[in-house]
Amino acid sequence: MKKPDRVANKKSTMPYGDSVSAPAITEVDTTGYRELKSKEASAKLRSRYEELQEEFRQLVATSEDTQRMYDASVSFVPIIGQTYHLYRRKNGDEWVSMIAPEEFGNYYHEYLGSYRLATDSVWVRI
């Protein structure tokens, strides 16, 4: 005997409705979803990239400051956690002092900045 049209052996495996009253099966348009998610991902990645760029700039600046402090003349052993001040003499030599710029009298010096020695031997500008 011949099966009637639109009859399946297992209705649960059919890729379409088995009666006229079944909901219409339509293909979902995913282009909007893809564009939206692509833009979201791009914005997030761009933001993270900019954060990393800024972090890298700060790392380079800290590295330059640290090298400058270690290249400067110092007549004492700096203590971790203490603040020190960098100055430049008339002849261009740079030196580290415990004396803050406001504590100096009329002594000529060019104040270049204040730094704190961190526990990892890195000089941090304050």
C-alpha cells in the first residue's frame, strides 16, 4: 500500500511542519546579529588596545625615569619607600638628594622631579 503524501515515519525528525496548521519555518536572517556582534567585539578590542598602549607609554616613562635615577650621582644608599629629589647642576650633571626643593636656600640647582624607590627597585615619579 502506498503512503499518503506528507506522512513521515518519524514526525519528530522532520525539518518542516507536518500539517497546514504547523508554524511556518523560516530562515533566520543573521546578518544583523553578525554586524552588531562584530561591532561590539571591535569596540571592546579597540578599547583594550588603547588601554594597553597607555599602559605601555607609562611603562616606558617609568623605565626612563628609573634609568635616569640610577645614572644620576648619589652619595648615599636610597631606602625603599622614601622620596628623593632629582636635580641638575649648572654643568649638566644630575644628582639625587634627600632635600626637597622648597628646603633649599639660594643654592642654584634645577629641580627635575621627585621620585620614590619601590620595592622592586623601580623609581616611581610622584
